[in-house]
Amino acid sequence: MQNLYRGGKAMQNFFGEEYYQNYWTENGGTSYENLEEFQVFIRSAAEYIKKEYHPQTVLDAGCAMGLLVAALRDLGVEAYGVDLSEYAISRVREDIRPYCAVGSLADPLPNSLPRRYDLVVSIEVLEHMPEEDGKKSIANLCTMSDQILFSSVPDDTTDPTHINLHETPYWCGLFAKQGFFSAEEKKPLFLPRHARFFQRKSVPAAVELYEEKLQNYEEQ
């Protein structure tokens, strides 16, 4: 499996029609785009994002077939998406396709997409990337917004494309290097426990917040 990831084009080709049509079927679904349970989850996720975070602009980093982009735009949020897979982008809903583009998160955004957003969302994406590309991706995402909703599978080895599995502290460390720290009060409740909401903070502000949490914990 590692050989599939030696180049960006190899990764792009791997996440094609066969992956989306066959892998999801093998794991109990019909296909990625027709899996009703997943469609329901995406709509609920879009509603949660709009209600809890109130963004005017959103980038779905690793958008696949643009389901979250479409759900957010149906709710009136100016959403965009980027994904490595040419096949996935080709399957984006026709009216949403102008707002999605092919590209790697480890590279600068395609020219057709805005540079900055109120919120960047990356849900279960970086575990599919080589570790160094994952690090580059986080650095890139942190230039696009001051708020990032992030989740990456820590321990699921059943998917052969999960080549970059890490527990949450690893990702928190990478975000901290970019000046982003977890906001516990904004933790996304619709995602698994390993998901985090990161915000850009100065180091003094982050230290003060940490000490406040520590003091509250000690006083309990």
C-alpha cells in the first residue's frame, strides 16, 4: 500500500471510481454518494456547523464529492471544497461544481478558490496521506482561516488507505506549532471524541487558558 503514495498522481488515481464504488460497498454501503445514512449525517453536520459556528464562508478541505459543500450552500453558507480525486470532483452536484476544485491539501489552493475563510473543515482526511504531506497540509490550512474544525481517524486499520494514524495529541502538537490551540467549549459534538475545534491564539493567551483550565480542575 505504501507504494501507492509515492507521488501525488498515484494517490489521485487510487481515489477513483473503484475506491468510491467498491470500497464503500465492501464495507456495508451501496456506494459513497448513495449511502442514505451518510447523506443524513452530512445534512446534520451542515446544520450543526451553521448553528454553532455561524460562518459566512467555509472550505471543506478533502471534500470528496462535495456533499458537505452542497449541504452548507443549501443552508445559505458560502462553502467551497477541494479534493485530490478528479473522479470525486467530477461527481459533485452540477450546481455545486463551480465551487469545488481538484487539488492536494499539501499544495497551495487552486486559483479558482478563495484564499481565506471564516472556517476550514477537514474531517477524516489526513489519515489517508503520507505523514510529511499531512504536516504540510496542516501548515497550509492554518494560513486559510483562524478557525479549523478537524478530525482524523486515530486507530482504524481496516481501511488500507489509512497510512497516517495518530492519536489526538499528535495533531494538537502540529497545530500548536502553527499557533492554533483546541477550544474545548467549541468541540464538535456531531463528530467522534478525537475531533477538535482549533483557533488561532497567541502563546500567552494559550498559556493563560491552559492555566485557567488547570486551576478549575484542581478546585473541583
